[in-house]
Amino acid sequence: MLRVTDNELSFARDIWLVVHRDVKSAGPVRAAMNFPVKVMKRDAAFNGGTAGN
């Protein structure tokens, strides 16, 4: 086995989030939509190896 560290990970794939227009402004739905965006901006594996804010 070979251990892969976070520094070696790279994520190169389009991610689509589809939400019905009638519920996209509801608080819980908006929170669920914002969470993956925050994680991907923060995590170097998702943003080309550089940690964001």
C-alpha cells in the first residue's frame, strides 16, 4: 500500500448542484448549497493545491 497525503491530492472535476427554483432561497437549502462551496474553497485538494480563505 502507498499512503497518499493531502499535499498530493488534486480534484479536477466539474461539480453541479441542482436546486428547484421554488426552494433555492429557503434557509436550510441555502445552507446546504453553501456548505460544499466553503469546503472546496478551504480545502487544498479541491482548489488546485492552494488553501483558500
